Amino acid sequence: MRNGVWALWPWERDGADGIVPGPRHDIFSSMPFGLVTAGIGLVIVLGAIFVLRRTRQRIRARRTWRTAASVVGTLTLVTGLGVGVNAYVGWVPNLEGAAIRAGLPNSFRPEAQLADQAPDADQLGDTPITSSATPVASALDIPAGLDPSNERSARGGIGRFVLPAPKALNMPGHDVLIYTPPAYDPSGAIAYPVIYLAHGSPGSAADWMAAGAPAVVDALIAAREIPPVILVSPGLHAVGAAESGCLDATKPGGSQVESYLYTVVLPWVENHLPVALDRRYTAIGGMSMGGYCAVDQGLRHNETFSTILSMLPYGEPGAAGHAMKSSQAEVDAVTPLKYIETREELDEYPVATWFGVDAPEVNKRVGLDAQQMAAALRLRGQVVEIYVEPVGGHTWTMAIASLPAGLRFWGQQMAADAD
């Protein structure tokens, strides 16, 4: 047991910058279980085929038995393969993750204390719960009511809302999932830092919560490595595009995803949750397509965000750029690799950027993009760190495994800004 963290889940490992906690993994995300189950299914299927060829089918009972064996074997094989793939990708590490993805009641942790219902598009509110004078939650003191030895009390809550958008934004209906820290105080007496998290593609608002981010944050809060923090994970899809890149479309009938983020999601959060309003306490993160989103939004809206946490990042929008923008000039305008060197606003509002890269991709596109962006940002006098994660490949397993390092970087930047 280290710093009371072990009580939260059954595993942790040593990392380059400290202990790396992770979400609980049950048997349904176990690679050995998946391989054994797939093997059993394959044996049943091959056995049924063998019997089918060797035995005449004149007796109905035998035909029924062989059909049933084939069905059971096939289902077992598919289940085993699914469990094995999920164990590698980390899409659903446990039953809690499955419940979150399915939108079912979550009995594994408290329900986040949020408003009774989502507002209409014209009822987002115009009065923040906190002010610049509200004290900000600190990592130094464990909040009253948080008992690290009590697993239930040391878990934060998760809530889900559907935040509608004005018709002019042409946005599909979107869930927003919200994590509130252990011993959360919704009154506004304390202001909490906030991190906005963008999902990958394909993906959804549930990705970060289902993949295990809440468990990681719970542990780091209990260990006093980061302050209590609110996580906000919105759905960032677009009509008619496989990837949005969090961009506003300039093509006719396209979705205005970026406008949705800043005119709907952020105002709702500030007016309904006790978040700190100063940019030094506001960060944006994401993985894969969401990693590009975090970099691009963080740099082009650096008056809003002070820290970027980008896992598996891309330095350009790729397919999202061509789906959402009408010209190459417009794509270039949202390509960090092309605009970092000339973005003068970085001088007024510096941004600390953390890149998380998986080891196999260090010298491939993701790693090379991260290195090129890091070099350009350093030339502009920005704080940058590249973290190489040995676990997981281009997966949610990697994103969650690297998250503790990113959150520690974020906490250090907040502390530095406050000095």
C-alpha cells in the first residue's frame, strides 16, 4: 500500500515519474481469460464439425446436439476473441466501464451531484457559481469526508447530461459525462480546477470515463499528487463526418463543433459547476483524434486553457480537416504544425503542453508529429514535455496508462503558475 492508494484497486506499477495507478480489471477484460475462452470455443466448433462429418444425421437428437454445440462453440469463440481484443485496447476494463458505456445506473461509485436536469439550449445560465475570489481546491489537504481507506468514499462521482445546441450549430444530440472528485462540494464555497477531455474516433463522450480515467484521478487525489478536479467529457461528433477534429465546418450544412464547445459546453459548466474561472486552472486533453483536438483547441484558444494534455497526438486534422473545411488554406489554419511558429498570442498567453506517445510510435507519425510540435513550441518559449509510454500501443490502454504522468505535469504547471 502506498499513500493509501492500494485500497482503490488491485494493481499499480512503477513508472518513470512515480507510481502508475490504473482502473480495476475484471475477468471480462483479462487477456488469459479471453484466450482460454476462445480456445474452448474453437475446440467445440471443430469438434462439432468433426462429428458432423463422421456421423450420419438420421437421428434428430444428434442433429440438434450438433447444431447446439456449433452455436455454443461459435458464441464462445467470438466472446473469447472479443475479451482478448478488449483486454488489449482497454475499451471496457471492467463492469463499471461497461455500465458507463451502456448508460446504465452506476453502482460502483456515487452519482455526481449535478443539476436535476439538463437545460434547454437557451437556458445555459449566465452566472458562474464561483468567482475570482473563491479559494481553489488544493492538493495539499485531503478534503473533509475523504477517507482513503474507505474505497467508496475515496471514489469520485460520475454524471451524464444531454446538452442540446441551437439549431444553427447543426449538432447531433450529445451526451456530456462529468466526473466530480471525492468529497465534492457543489455549493461553490470551493472552486475546482477543470479538465475538458476529447475522445478519439470512433468514440463517444463515455470513452474517458469508461476506460478508467476516474480511477486514476481518484488515486492521485488520495495520494495528494493533484488537487481535486472536475473532468468534463463532451461528445464531439459532426453530422456527415466520421471525424470532426472539434472543428467548425465551413461546408454547407456542416456541424459547428468548435462553437458548440465554447458557446454551449463551457458556459454550462461554468454556470452549473463550481469550477475555477482563471485559465491557469483550466486544461484540455484528448487522445488520438482527441489528441489533435486538444493541441489545436488549446493553442488557438490559449486565452481559455493554460495546459494541454495530448495522448497519441497528430499535428494536423487529417480526414477531419477535409470533411469540415472547404479549402486547403482553411485546413492549414487549423494545422498546429503550420501555425505554431507564427501564433503571436502564445506570447501573451503561454501554454504548457504535454505529449504522451506510445513506444512503438516514437519514430512514426504520432511520435514525429509530437517531436516537431514540441520543437516549434520550445522555440516560442513554451513549456513542453514528451512522455513515452511503454504500455498499450495506439489504444485506450495506453491513454489511461499514461494519464498519471500527464496529470502530474498538469499539477506541476498549476503550482508553478500560482507562484
